[in-house]
Amino acid sequence: MNQQSVPPAATPPAAAPDTPLRVFILDDHEVVRRGVRDLLEAEEDIEVVGEAGDARQALARVPAVRPDVAILDVRLGGADDDHEGIEVCRELRARVPELGCLMLTSFDDDEALFDAIMAGAAGYVLKQIDGTALVNAVRTVAAGQSTLDPRTATRVMERLRGPGRDEVVDEPSELDRLSPREREVLDLIGEGLTNRQIADRLFLAEKTVKNRVSAILAKLGVGRRVQAAMVVERLKGQPRP
């Protein structure tokens, strides 16, 4: 008696690849951008969807291409005290809250690290990082996690809990110098708002807000808006002058 032949089991279709991680690169050096692009695009799960050489280009292009991660150079323009990339991070996080920002820098700078974290960056790596570690950092940030190691996280928390008096001046006499409008602006700085957001909230020109922020920093004797924000945090609950 002939046995009925049984067709071979069908081979299950290969699983479709996950959607690639979309990455944007901001760096004012073309060679660096090309190197990072080539490194990332060698990975099957990563796609570079855009790049920029300055802050203006990044702020225009990132919201349009909607990357998962933006790799942002901390210092744009080459000035030693320039942290424009951190301001780009702050602005992009305000416009695209789901964006993960990974700061890239040549300098191990505690001030820049702290400012970057306060601006919403999920990671901070040196340009001396090896390729595998950079790729892993991109994947970590894309997953909504932080790349900060425990020691770095401890440094940040110590700054938040107990800033030194040489870093933040919060004497009442300093706050007395602020006008009522400047106190309003200072409160909004404490909420993490960008100059543009403050301008919209107070119905002012963005340039006016920028000038007021500069005046506030000068009157408080601090050099960065994140230090002004720490003044607000430490004075919560105290009566206004």
C-alpha cells in the first residue's frame, strides 16, 4: 500500500529587521561628522538621517527629520568657553521631547557635563571614545537610558545637593538687585525654559529675554544659566524680596 507523501515543512520566513535607529550629527568639523557617520552607518541597526555644521542648521533640520538620537558637539566655533551645543540640546529637547541627546566633546569639563545634564542630555562622551563604545552609547540613549557611569552620576548629584559658594551666590542682597521682571525671568530659567519659551510666556522679544538673562547672571555673580537655576531651587519657599 502506497503511503501518501508528506510535503516538507515550510521554512519560516526570516524575521523582518527592526526599524533602524535614526541618528543626527552636529559637529562643526566636517572630518568628525564624516568619521562618526561612517562608523554608525556600518551598523545594520543604525541610520544617519542628517547632519549639521552649526546650531542654526541643527535647529532647523532635527525637528524635520525626527531622529531618535542627536549626537551634539558641545563646543561649536572653537571658542574655549563656548558651550553652544548644550544650548542646542536644551532647545531641541523643548521642541522634540522624545529626542535623546548624546553630547560629544574633546574636553573632560565638569561645568559642561553638569550643564549638559541639566539641559536634558542623556549622555556625555569624549571624542577619544572608541568606535564600539560610541555605538553602544547611541543604542543606550535610543533606549531611553543614560550613559553616565556611577562615578559621574555621583558628581552630578553632589553638585545638585550642595553647590559651593564660589559657584552659586544666593545671598538676599544679590536677589534684591533684580527687578520684578527679572525675577519672573529667573523663575522661568529655574523651570528649564529656553529663551524662546520665556519670550513666548512673557510676551517679549527673544532678544529682550537674552539681554535680561545676561543682566540676571551679572547681578547674581554667576556665569551660567544653570547656576541661576540652582539659585531658584535653593530659594524655593522663601519670600520674595
